[in-house]
Amino acid sequence: VFSQLKVLSLRHCRRLTVCPDFTGMPRIEELNFEGCWALTELHPSIWRLTSLQVLDLRYCFKIIALPSQPSDSKSLKQPLLGRLKVLNLSFCKNLTTCPDFSFVPYIEELDFTRCEKLTELHPSIWNLKRLTRLSLRDCISLEEGFEQVWQLTSLEKLDLSDCNRITSPSRDSRSLNQLLGKLKILHLSYCGNLTLCPNFTGMAHLEKLDVEGCWNLKELDPSIGHLKRLTHLSLEGCISLKELPVEVWQLTSLEELKLTCCSQNIALPSQLKRPMLGKLKALYLFDCPNLTISPNFTSMPHLKKLHFEGCVKLIRLCPSIGHLRSLTHLSLKKCESLKELPKEVWQLTSLEELDLSMCYGISALPSQSKQPMLGKLKVMRLSSCKNLTICPDLTCMPHVEKLDFRHCEKLTELHPSIGHLKSLHHLNLGGCGSLNELPKDAWQSTSLEHLDLRYCCKVATLPSQLGNSGRLKQLLLDGTVITALPESMRQLEQLKHLSLNNCYLLKEIPEWILSCISLEKLEAAKCLRLASLPNALGNLKSLRYLSLSGTAIEELPSSIHSLTQLTHLSIVGCKRLKFLPQLPRSIRSVYAADCCEMEEIADVSEAINLWVLDLTGCQKLVDVPGVEQLRGLRKLKLGGCRSLSDSFKRRVQ
């Protein structure tokens, strides 16, 4: 019936336990059993599939071994699976026996990833002269065979990641010169016992070298300088590596160099004057805690990304950074010992993102030229620069979209030039406790969408020009000492989130708030003097989340029933509230614990979507009418409601 069948896929047939007989399918070219978790073995007739090219057994967890070859197999003129090119046994976690490859001599791709119980490789694997890809990743029980791997003359990609039994690959330069000439990708990441790198002399075509997480690796072989085609080198997490060989500067094709978490590395080696790393685009040096001085950047003129995050002992940047005219991302986050930036940083004409967060030593940015040298800068982060006292002149960065000054505790004012940032959409000043006021010019930016003033505890008034920010979607004013909201805010028709938590001097939410027709989230928890809400609150048809916990409100407007999108209501600790009006059908959670004066609740039977109703500690509450009809209710909390009537108790039993 299936004599002409070429492709058979039984992927994810998770209950398949018995493999079909392939005798009647002589022309099969591709067999896919991926994810057949219950399959324990293949039918022996598989060896008769002389046209088979691809065999995929990924995630066949119960397969222990491939079936034995027929007894007459050695007498055949042609190998049984002579056309097989791809064999995928990855994640066959119970595979213990490696197949004999004498019968499949032309395999090109072989994957044993995560074959955790595989203890040895069949010697015939080293005769696979056409093998281009071999993965032994996570073969944690594999004890030997790593020396012979260098005999695979056609190998282009080799993955030995997480093979902890590897200690030091062969350094026989003669054999390596002859045998690994086609290798392009070598993964040795997380080989925890690897102490020495191989001799790279014979790997002239290597493009990617990954030794990430080899925490016992003490040195790189100087022969690495012969890798003229290497584009990616990752030494991330090589915590025992104390220095790089000077030959690393000979990697003329290198595009990405990762030295993250190389905790012993104190400095990069001295380099040649010529720009030998002329193609380098990304240099990652973050979390190198002993790095004190940045390299000279003259030799890497085309660098685009430069990261020094967590280099806590870095004390200065080389002025040659000004030559990096292609640099788009510069991160000095948590460089705690850095006290100043070289003035050459203003020459980075392609810079798009500058991150100086947690640079505790920086008190000001260097003086700059009036010319807009940072004309492409879009993001500048200065959060937690706790000694920053002066906001930089922003004239030189007219296209900034995001400014982050969070927790700049000593920042007293913003530079008036902030008003000229026509593209600014995100301004974060949360935790700037010394900031007294906001410049009126700040609101000339009509593109502003997010403004965070949380815990700017000296900000007492908001400028009337705030209403000019017609695109504002999120306004966070928690912990400020404002007493009122400016009426110009009625123009904020796109405002979606207004947060007023802990504004303890705020007395009211004005009627004109109803003009903010897009408002979805209104938070006013712990506004201790807030005693009333607009009667027409129900006109906020987009409102989904309302938090009034800890306020002095005495009643909720009955119009709350008209909030057809409202899903969350929090009135915890509203100690003057006596009555909870009818809730909208959309409501899902009501938190009203510790409303100690609440005596009555309107019928809740229409709140058919209610999941959580928390009335803990409502000591005077007598009844919760209609609660027994809420079939979808998941949590009802009534602890401490000691006045509940007997009739209520009978209804809910």
C-alpha cells in the first residue's frame, strides 16, 4: 500500500509504543518520530530502508538503543543505510548505547544533545569522513572519545557544551593542522573541568568560538591569533582567566567579544597601534569587578555596542572613546568608582542609548559643545546617580525620547532645555527627593506619554502647562505634597493611568476628571484627606481599576454601577465608609477589608463575574445580600465580621 511513500511523520504521537514494520515502504527518505515519548524501540526492518536520508528521534525518551543490524549485513556490497545523512537522537535521555556507524558511512549531521546516559561513543564514529555537524551537548555521562573527535576532517560545527569530563583537548599541533581545517563553529561552554584551550593552528576557518562558563579555564592558547576568520568570541564567566594573550588583537575579523564576569581580568593586554580589530562591533565587559581602566579604543573604530555594567572598580574611560563614531550603545551602569566622563563622550555622533545608572561617583556630566553632537541619542539613563546635582544641558541631544533620573536624590532642578525635546515621550523623575519644582518649559513637549514624579516629596504644585501634554497616557504622582490637581488636566483625553497614592495633602478628586475619557486606572490609596469623589464617576466608561484604600471617603457614588469596564475595586481601610453601593456586572475583585463602619452592602447578585470578595474585619456588617447566588465566586473572606445576621448564615450554609 505504501510502496511509493517517501515521507512518514509520526511527530508527537505520544501514545505510540510499537514502531511499524517498514518492509512495505522501501522508498522512505524521511522518518520523523519526534516527541514519541512512549516509543521503546524501532523495528529491525529500518535497516532495509536503503533510500532513508533523515531519521529524527528527538524526545523519544524511552529509546535505549537502535535495533541490532541483520546478521547478513557485513556480506552486503552496499551499506544498509548508505544514504542516511541526518540522525537526530537529541533528548533521548535513556539512550545508553551508541549505534555502530559502519553501516551509515555518509552521515553529515549527528545530534546527541542531552543524551544524559550515553557513556561512550562507538569507535566507528571517527570514520565518518563526511560528518559536518556533531553535537554532544549535555552528554554528561560521556567519559571518553574527546581526543578522537579531532579526526573528523569534514567537521564544520562541533558542540561539546556541558561535557564536564573534558579537561584539556589534544594539543598535538601536527594532527590539528591536518584534521580541523573546515571547522567553523566550536562550542565548549560550561565544560567546567576544562583548564586549557586546544591549539587553534589548524582551525583556519573557525568563525565562532564559545567557551562561556568554563570557570577553570586559566589561559587561551596564543595560537588563537591565527583565527583570521573568527567573528564571535565568548569568554563569559571564565572566572579563572587572568589575562588574554596579546595575539587576541590579531583577530582582524572579530565582530563580537564577550568578557562578561571574567572576575580575574584586571585589564586588556596592550595592543598594537594599528586598528587590528577594525571589524569589532560589540564589546561586552560587564561584571568584571577587577577591571580598573578601559582599553584604548583606537584599534576598534567601528564599535557599535560597548558594555561595562558592574565594573565596580573602573575609574576612567580612555579619551579615545571619542573616535567611536559608529557607537550606538554605551552602558556604564553600576560603575560605582567612575567619577567623571571624558569630554570626548560628546563626540559620539551615532550614540542612541547612554546608560549611567548607579554611577554613584558622577556629580555632573562634562561641559559640552553647543553643537548638537549627540543628535541621534534616544535614551539616557541616569537613575540612582545619587550624587548627581546638576541636570545636563539637553540642547545637544534634541531627539531624546526617554530620560530616566529615578532616585537622583540630590538633583534639585531640571535644565530648562528639557522643553526643547520635541520627541520626549518618557520622563522618569521618581524618587528625586530634592527636586523642588518642574520648569514650565518642560511641558512644551507635546509627545510626552509617561511622566513619573513618584516620591518627589518636595513637589507641591503642578504647572498649569501640564495640560499641553495632550498625548500623556501615564501620570504617576505618588508621595508628592500636591494639594490639588491643575484644571488644565481636563485636556488629557488620552490619559489612561493616574496614580495619586500617598498624596496625603490631596483633599479631592475634582469633577473635571470626568473629561479624562480614556482613564483606565485610578489609584488614590492612602490619600488621608481625600473625603469625596465626583458624583458622576460612572461616566468614566473606560475605568477598569479603582483603588481608594486608606482614604477618608464616607460614601461611594451610586454611579459606580455604570462603570461597565470596572474589574477591580479596592477600599481597604476606608474607616468612614458605611455603605457599598451596587456593583457593576464586570467586577471581578472587591477588597473591602477593615471598613470598620460599614453596615450595609447593596445586593451583589448581579455581579456575576465576581471572583474575590474580601470583607475581613467589617465588624458592623450585618448582611451580604445576593452573595449566595454568585456561582463563580472563588474567595469569600468574612473573618472578623462578627455582626452578621443569623439569616445570612443560614443562606450561605
